[in-house]
Amino acid sequence: MPSNAVFIPVASPLHDRRAVNAVLREYLRTLEGLIKPCGMPYAGRLPSVLTDVESVRHVVRSALSCGVHAIIVGVMTGGSEELVLELAGTAGKDFPVALVAHRTQNSLAASVEALSRLRAEGFRAAQLFLLNEGVRGGVDAFLRAARARRALGGMKLLVIGEPSPWLVHSSVGWEHFAQSLGVEPIKVSLEEVVRRYSSITTGEAGKLLKRFEGIEAKGVGGEDLVKSLRMYLALKGLLKEYGAAALTIRCFDLLKYGATACIALSMLNDEGFIAGCEGDVPATLSMATLSLISDSPSFMGNVAWIDENEGTLLIAHCTAPVSIGRKYVLRTHFESGLSVAVEAYPRKGEVVTLARLDGRSLTLRAGTGVVLNDAPVTGNACRTQLLLRLRSVSRLIREPIGNHYAVVPGDWVRALKFFADFTGFRFDEL
């Protein structure tokens, strides 16, 4: 997903134009590809440096009308503190604003003073970066978090059949939690899904069988796969009908109809939707946050086992986006032995990010781990299994905030820290 941020340079009226333009060129070279000119007046090939309150107010409003999700402020000189305050105030307390200071002309001094005032007045989405070799990675993480925060606002989430009864922690206050992030939860009955599922013919679903040609199947019959594909079409149809980007479903209740949602959720996640299991809203929103930040489908799994001596976690579930693994096999659903599940084979040695949002404690817990397996490690757990080495695995059981965690490839902890700042969550790094 492309960046959607604007760069606004500010300076004191008493500045050396030549020196400021030299630094301005350095900003543009360093941040190339992360910013766009929306709302910015240009003088030749360089954006105009703003030196008065009225200009700042006008440019910020113009940028906001373009739908930007963050503003990057080039603090060019000392004496620009009031301009920074005006910029942040016009954008709003919760709008992500990144100050970038350079090493000359009292830029950092002005940035520190301005940020101190903003933080004291509750501008939690304001951050400060230094124009150095590492700034691009930091700003990218900031923008990814800002983009995720904006995308969650207004996202429609189908909650199909209410949370599963065993989610005794995660089901409490789920509707308020979703709304606090700007997500619109839409309750849909399982009966509505079943009606749609029943109306889809074997022939319609059979057209999708080519996708699975050459895929190994263990204990799974062709009829089972067709039923699962009918469920996929039913759920995708509901997403389209409601204009929703995400869903979570009380999937175990589907077993009495001879189908699971495992294949359906796998396919939907690989297609860019967010699709979670068991009606677990916090876990599904954790998946959404990770996916939006990383541009990658996310995996949701149980805390299946922890070895505190080895510092390892086994996380497992019966569905996963197949793109997260090096290959996959079709298996039956673990608990029931019915229908079709996904056994994805992970990439050994890959670095992944594990995360969970908890609306009750207002905690975002996240950390990186290394995948230790390239195949299932036990026959007594759900089909897709990731054995991870984490730095602080014990906290998952010593200070639990729920069972299901979301996982994506790559290290996205820095972006998640920014996301926690934007949303007012306490960040707990594993």
C-alpha cells in the first residue's frame, strides 16, 4: 500500500535562504518515495518553506483535504516553534505529525521545545526524528502505523454468530473495543451465512477446484473441499454485500453443516481481506493491524505450548493464509476430524512479528521471533504450526491478555510502537 504523507518545511522568517535550501534538498533526497506534494506550494523544484502562521494553516488544511494520513515537518531553523504548534493544532491532537530535525541552524533545539509542548498538551501522535542514516526506516515505520490507524477508522467488521463461548476474556466488551478504534462492527447471524451457503451450487464451487490441483490432501475428499469452497463463496458474498473489509466467524457452529470455514478464511486472507476465527474480535483486529502495517496477510493462532527453558512458543491453528508458508497440505479439521483445514509449512529461520491488542487492559503486546520449524512438530495440535523462539516468552503465561495472537513475516515492532502511541495503548514488548 503506497505512502500518503505530505512534507511541510517550516523556518523562522530570519533564515539564510541558501543554507535552508541546501538542507531542504537533503530532506527530499532522504525521504524520496515516502512523501508527496499534495497541498504544497512550490517555488521551482523545491517546496516553499513556510515562515508564517497563516501559510501553515492554509497548507495543512489543503493537505488534509487530499486525504493524507500523516504530515512530516522539516524543522529547518530555530524560531519555528510556533509554526510547529500551529501545524499540529490545525491537523488535530490525534493526527500523526513527525518532526524531522537536522544538525544545523538550531533545528533540533526548536524541535525539542515544540515537541515538549505538544506532548504536555496531549498530542500523543507527534514524534521526533533526526535527519541521519536511520531516519528513513523510522519515518517509514511511523507512516505505516499512521496508515494502519487511518484504515481502521471506518473499517467495517462482520461479526458472524457472536464470539465463541470459550472466549471468556476476549469476548468481554468487544463491541466497545472495536468502536474505540473507529471500526464499525456489524452483527450477522450464522443463519444468514447458512442460507447463502445453501444457495451456492456444487457447480459454482467446483469452478474453484483448479486452484488446488497438485496440492496434497490427507484424509480429505473432493466433496469436503467443494463444501468448503461453497463456504468461501458465501463469506465473500457477505463481505461484498456489506462493503466490509474484515470478518470473524463463530466457525465451530458450522460443523453441524458438514463444513468448516478454514479454507474460506485462508483464501480471504490471501486476497487482502482480514478473516479471523471463533468470533474473536480482539484477535481479528490484531490481524488487521499487523496486515495493514506489513502489507502481508496475517496468521492467527492459539498459544499451544511454551517452553520457558528454551524460550520457545508453539502457536497453531487450522487455517492460515497459504502465502505465509513454503507449501501447504489439505488436512481435516483437528478437533473434529471433519471437513478441510490448512496445514501450512513455515519457512525455517524467518523472522516474524507476533502481536495482540487487548481492549480490556489497553495493551498492545508485540515482539519478534525466529521460526524454528519447517513442518508440523506434533500431531496433537491444530494443523498449521509455528515454533518460535522469543526473547520474553514467559510473559504470555505470567501476564496473559488472551489466547489468540496474530503473526506476520518481518520485523514490525517499531511501527507497532508508533501505533500504540496513536491509539493510547500501553506497548508491551516481548
